Amino acid sequence: MQDANPPNDQQDNAGDRTNLTGSSAPGLGPASALLRLLLGDQIPAGPLGPDNVPASVLSVAVAIATEELVNHAKRCQNPNCPHLPPPLLLYRRGMRPDAFRKVREQVHSALWTHPDHDLVTWVRKQIVAKYPELSAEISAGTLLNEERLGHALRVLGTDGPRVIAAVLWARKFEGPHAEDLFRSLVPLAQDDVSRRSGEGERQDVRPTKDLGAEVRKLSRELKETKHSLEQAHHAVEVKDRVSERFKRDLETIGEKYRNASKELDRLKHLAQETDAAHQATVRDAEKASKVNGDLRRELRRSQEAQRDVELERSDLARQLAALRRDHEHLKLQFASVPKGLNAIMDVLRAEEDRIQKDRKIKSGGAKVHADEEWTAYRKLEKAFLDAHPEFRTPPPIKIRPKVPLRLVALGGSGEVGRSCYLLELGKHRILVDCGIKPGSSVDLHPDIDRLNQLDALVLTHAHTDHVGWVPALVRRFGKFDIYCSEGTAALLPVMLQDCRQHYIRKLAIRQEQARYISNAEVVEDAYDDADMHAVPNLAITCRFGETEVFPFGDASIRFYRAGHILGASSVLIEDQSGRRIFFSGDFSSFPQLTVPAASWPEDLGEIDLLVLESTYGSREHHKPLEDSRGDLVSFIRQTLETREGSVILASFGLGRAQELLKMLVMARQDGLLPSVPINVDGMIKQINPIYRKHADFAVAADAFNEVSGETEREEIAHRAQREPSIIVTTSGMLTGGPVVEYARRLLPDARNRIVLTGYQDEGAPTRTLRELTHPGGGPRVVEITDERGGSVKFEAAMRAKEVGLSAHADRAGLIEYAKRLRPATIALVHGEPAAQEELRFRLSQTHGRSEIVSAPSELELP
């Protein structure tokens, strides 16, 4: 059993009793101070209990407990009933049940001294149940909000202080400032009861009428007093809140001032450190810039030296090829010089011619002498022919029929890429082109495993889809003659080196994938660096329009200018039996800035087979190049000036890039483009010097900046994000190369644009950029597979711009050039199926006597 002190929560609030004198308790301190001023020392101090809280204050609780004791005593005759607190058992023995009504003070004391007794607990619950809303407001502390306490006192009337005091006691003073509120109510509850008691005593001596008037007067005074108390309480409360707010604001300002002072000191110290670090960084940057400049100059000198070496090597390779060609010619000439019996027979034939001439023009003694010589010659000839009958003139023979002709497509027949065509001409096997399919993970190279003999290789031009797999032929067949134009021979070292780098990366990816596949085939390198370097040394350069005889003697080849790119050729192959095959290669029927249009002769005569490219067989007419260039320049200018952005020109390194650079420099010189930096990255840098030497590419090297390495590439991309610039870079179909890095950095910003300047495969990574749509606006994520097999993601705020700068003939050009020949059969290659079918239909209208075949895998001619 606990002592007479209140519960623990009452003890916990003991430290807040200063609130009764007007301390900082919100909402109650001023009211308590006013009560103390009006009621003096009637507000209890110290621990609450029966000693300082009169029974009249808890009259509600005492009445409920008394009635329960009386009713229980009527039902229970046990003198030691546990339902009674121990101090009240004395009154239970020998007394009537209603005796408890006479011991109210003892009941009041028991309520305080035995707070955990069942009877006391029951009384608390009865009070809480009777006044649930008041109990909830006390628990939540809302009874002290604004005018709520005054409203409750008015609603409860004269019993309000006692009712609120009883609920506070029943709640065990739980809730904000509950105990302080109880202490404040003690004088009010006690005073109200005292006055009512005094009025009862005076009822015996005063008339009822006076008593009623007195009661009404006292009620009015009480109401006025309460109203004044509430107003004073409200005014003090407002002032207290204002004062408290000012105090908090002052403390906040002081704290902010102290924090600001500390932050200022810290920033001063940091500024000093930053300034020192900046000075050190500036010094380091100056040193690094100087070192970087030196390294760049050294790198450029090395690159220039390497280019000179490559050019010199190419020249030496061409010279060696020319020497080999001259050697072959000498061998043929030497082979044609008569030896032994052949020489004797030649002398006899010469003598025969001389004597016959003498017999015809001489007379007299001279004629007699000529006849004698003729008789002697006949004897000598007969004696020689009798001894060597093989020299007798054979009887006339019939014209030999044409040798069998068979064309086998090892790749590139119904597609654009990996061009490779085997020409079986009698007993000879001549291969035309041997390329790869850039960007392809399957069907990368032609099926050269079907080859069991190779007499010669003919290359139409140096694009990778026509030359990329030649080193694998060297690995398979060793040395053989490679016939090409001078421009193609000059480009071979650079193009094959680039193909080798791409091939090594793809090979590494396939080898890594094979590690995780059980029973996977061994992935081996189809060729090595030695095979690649051997290719230029096997090249025999041929001049346009001149006939070159193959070493096997009974067939020849003639090259014709094809436009398209530097060195591109159309090829006529014929043999002594009269077989004539014409390979168009990739050709352009219109002139470009760096190379002229294709030049096919009009008098070639009948052709057995025309192998015709069909890249743009479904496009009737290209847009005129002048218009396309004008549109591109206008688009670039708008992006640079209006949008204040940068432009990426995704280009093929060979051919298209040189066309773009010449166009950009000319447009800038003519004032059609602003003077912004033009940056060149990728394989383009190695091709440009060759174009300057062999093509119409008189563009100064300082007209644009050639990017060297990853560091400078990052600097260019970073600068292009802030300042408008033009970037010409590989690859043209986003299959890898520097263009991926520039796209990842620049395309998320809607100011910047990318331009696709060449042919795009249906499966090329650029398809996403070409079909990009923005239903809700804002950037879209583009995911491509780079040349390393990895996935690269970047945002593109705008769709890619496409321009028509084709270097291939359109359908009209294909038909026009085919009309110059009279082919018995036309084989359409190097094109998508839809383009080939459209071109085949149109050709059938102009070549009614020709057999036209689309994408032949094998084709035999009788």
C-alpha cells in the first residue's frame, strides 16, 4: 500500500509547482498567479493529499464512494469485507449501512491514502465514465486551449470546479499541467461549498426572500469575478506568449549570430586554404599544360612521321608491285623469243618472205638468181620439215568454243557487305573482292572455305566490305597476285589495319563467350598481323583503260574509273575464247567534290555477264548533291547560330569524310558557316594525307583540328557542351568508334544534333536514333551495342538528322550505265532484296533480251 503522497506522475510534476506563481508553463501560469492574488494562500502547496485538499473539493468522488459503501453494506454482512479500505473497517462494525454518510472526511482521506484499492479504482472509473469528454480533454491537454476551460466552467455551472477537480483526481493528474490546474481549482471548489454551507446556516435566521436575493447577488459577483479572471488570464496569457516568442526569437537570433560568426571564421580559413590550393593548382596546371603541349607536339610529330612511313611504305609497295609487273612482262617477252629449232624455223620463214619478194620485183639475171635461191630454200625447208615434222603448218582448225563460265557468290549477293564473287573461267579461278560486313556479329566474313584454288584476286575499291577479309586469303593460299588501281593500293595499309583492330575486338568477345558454353568450338584467329602486312606487297597496280594480262596468259583484265571513292574501279575480264565479264563494283553516276563520276566506255561490244551493284535500286532519283549539301550547310548553321549547339557528323572514314571536310571548309570560306572549330576524329586522320596526294582534296591541314587520343577527345566533347563546334568522326553507322563517346556526351542536350551522312543498314544501331519519337517531350534513352560487344546507353533529346550524300548511283544511274553495255545476262548483287527486285523489273523493260537474276548464289553460263 502506498503512502499518502500522490502517484508517481504527481511526484514527477512536483518540480513544476512554481507554475502556481506565474512560471513558464504555457496557458496556466498567469491564471494561477491571478488566483493567488485573489484567494491568497488558499492554493495548496506541497504534495497533494487529505492534509491540504479539503473534502469539499472531492465532494463528487466522496459522494460516489459513500453511496457505494452504503449499498455494499446492505448486501454484505462481513465485518472484515475487503471491499472497504482498512481505515473504514472500523465504521463497518456494529453500525448501520448508512453510517458511512456521517464519516465523509474519513472516506475522503481513504481516497487519497489508498489510491490502488479496488474501491478507489472503481470510483475513478465511475467518474471517468460519467465525464468522458472532459477526461479526454484533460488527458490531451486541450482543456487549457484558448477559452476551453472557461467554457467548461460555464457549462458545468456552480459544480464546475468540483467536477473538473474530481476528473483530474480520477485521471491521476495525467495530462499537461493537470496538477497545476487541480491546485488552482481547490480554492474555487472549496469557496463555492463554504458559501453554500454559510447560506444554509443563515436560512434559520433570515427570510427566504432575502436569502434568494443574496444568492443571486453572489452568483452575479461570482460570474463577474470568473469573467474578470478569464479576461485577466487571457490578457496575461497573450502577453506571456508574446514575451515567450520574443524570448525565443532573441535566443534564435543570438544563436544564428554565433553560428554565422563561426561560419564566417570557417569560410575565411577555407578561403585562405582554397586560395593557396588555387595558386598551387594554377602552377600545376601551367606545368601540366606545358607538358601536355609538348606531348601533343611530340605525338603529332610521331603521327606525321608514322604517316610518312606509311606513305613511303605504300609507295615502296606500289614500286615493288610495278617491278613485279615489269618482271612478268619481261618473262612473257622472254618466253616469246624463239629458241633452238624455233629460231631456225623463224629464220626459214623470214628467208621465205624475202625470196618471194625478190622473185616478184626482180627481172633478168636477178630474177634467175632469186629463182635459184627459191629452189635451194625449198630443198632446205623440206629437209628441215622432214627432220622436224612438228613445224609443218597444221591444217586450219575450227573456231574454239567459249570456255565454261560460272559465278559463285561467297558473300554480298543479297546484302550490302562482305562482297566476294568467285569467277570460274575455264580452268582458272579469279576472285573479285573479299570484304567483311562492318558491325555484324554473325556472317561477318565471306565463305572462303569453299575455295580450293585461287589464281588471282581483283579488288574494285578499298572499302572494308570489299577488302576486309583479304588477309585471311593470304593465310589460306599464301602468295597470289592482287590486281587493283593505284588509289586502292595506297589505301590498303590503312584500311586493313583498321579492319584488324575491329576483328581482334570481335574475336576477343567470341572467345570470352565460348568460355561459358560447353562443347563450344574453338575460336581461332583467321589471320595475323604478318598476313595483313603481306597484302600490300602482293598488289599489282593497274592504270585505268589499260589492259593487263594475267600470268596464266590466256585472260586479261582492264580497269575503268567508277567514281564512288578514290581508286574505285569497274573491271572487265576477258579470255581468248571470247568470254567477257564486267563487274560494276560500287560506282557513282555523278561527280563528287573529290572524285569524278564513273567512266564506262560506249564501245565494249557484247558482254556475257554484267555483275551490277543494286544498293539504291529502289530509289528512282537521288536528291541533287548541290541541294543536299545546301540543306546540310543550312542545318549546321541553324544548329550553331540559332540553337547555339554543336553538330556531330557521323561519317565513314574513307570517302564520305573527305567530301564533308571539303564541303565544310568551302562553306566557311564562302561565309555560309560561322568560324567555329572543326574537329576530326577516328580513321579519317590517316585517310586525309592519301586523298591529298591522289585525289582532288587540296584542303589545308590547318583548316581543321585532328583529335589525338582519349584525353583530347574528352576535352573536345567538354568544350562542345559549352561552345558551338563541328565534329566529324567515325563510324558512320554508330557501330563503334569515337562517335559513341561524342553522342553520349552531347545528345542529351536538345541544342546539339547528330547527322547521319551515309548508307544505314536496317540493323544498324542508328535505327533507334532515326526512329526516335517524343510523345511526352524530353530525352529518350538510346541503347546500342558497340564494337566491343558491350551495351552503351545514352539520352538523345532530338532525333538524328539524315542527309542524302550518297556515293552510289541511283536507279536511273544504274539503268543509264547498264545501257552502255549489251549483256546477255545481268546479275544483281550488293543490295537488299527489295531494292534488287525493283531494279530487276525496271531493267527488264530496257534489256528485254537479257536474262536478269537477283542475288544469285551460283550462276552458270553455257
